Amino acid sequence: MPDSSQTPAISVRDLTVGFGEKNVLDGLSLDVRRGEILGLVGASGGGKSVLLRTIIGLIPPREGRIVIMGAESDYGDTAAMQEIGRHWGILFQQGALFSSLTVQQNVQFPMRENLEISQTLLDELATAKLEMVGLSPDDGNKFPSELSGGMTKRAALARALALDPEIVFLDEPTSGLDPLGTRWMGLSAPGVGIHGTPSDASIGYSASHGCIRMHIPQAEWLFNHVEIGTTVFIVSA
């Protein structure tokens, strides 16, 4: 029986994604292992978000193969993609909070979709997730339009962590934040396994695809030093 700890949590092979006559991604292959953080770094329009959206099933590829936690993505099978989607949480670029729901209701949304639990437990779990990202219960009663940029990022992160996912996708998590907010995002996620300060900030870099590959303790370095667009994949151990 193969060792699951050695099997990539995310495996992408020969991926081609495009719009019209233009290919945004052309023959991309990469693996993300358990307990690893992969950062895709590059200028706006370089394809970072396109890759994320393709992996999670929002954009169908022209060619290639994607396997997540041992299950191959089948873009024609909605039920199968929903099942695979239980493994991840996502923080989109602009937060993508539902404007008609309060912050607490936004955090509860994936719980309602996937769990059969009482309203009391939903409220308790949502409060715990909000506290994890530095928001108060009073903040949970606010609507997205009442939040600052930093609070929106925190609320979106709380929603991404709602189901304690094995994989967390962060699409430009520090864009638009001040330096203190950027540093907070780098230190705020013990719930997804980011902790500590790297003793060695050396990293592996692939110029061909703009990938930074690092171990979990190096996450703070990423958030504190990368100033251009960054998309981050985090996989729990």
C-alpha cells in the first residue's frame, strides 16, 4: 500500500488553461505535499488566480490533470467536485463575502452547507473562528459593507477555516493591507499550522513558474517580504 504521507496533496500535470486564443497557463506541472506551503509569486495577470480557480473547479482546463487528496478532478461531475471541495477553504482576493449576510452568517455558511448541527453550536463555532482571526463577537454582527479592508480579510479567513480544512488557498491575502495588517496575516493562522519564525529564510524558487516552495515555519518570511502579488497554498500535516 502506498505511503499516503508521500503522496502529493495536490498534483497538477501538464495543465493548460486559456481564454479565447490566449493560453494563460501552458503545460504547468507542480506538486504540493502535506505539511507544505507553496507560494506563487508574480505580477498581476500572471495566472496565479487562474491556477487557483482551475484547481478548485471554477475554470475548466483545456488540457491536463489535477489530483487532490488522491481524487482526480472531474469537471463534468458536480457532486464529485463538491466532495473534493470539502478538503479545502478559500480566501479570495477581495474576500468575496456575501453582502446580504452578517460576518457571523458568512462564517456559518459552509457549516450550514456541510454539517447538521444546532444553531447554538453554529453560533459557538462561528464565534471561535472569528476570535481565531482577531475579530470580536460584536464584529460578527456587522455586514461586510461596515468592515475595513483588514477586517474583511480576517472575516474571509475565518470563513475559509470554518470546516478545519486540510488545504487552505489564500489568493493575495495581503493585497491592499498596511504593513501592520500584512504582518498580522503572516502571524495569524495557527489554525492552519503557520507558526514560528524561520531560522533560515532561504527558499526554493522556480523562475519558470514563479513558485516559492517552503516549509511551514517560513510562512512569516513570505508575508513580511513579498510585496508583489502572491497566491499561497497551505496543506496541513
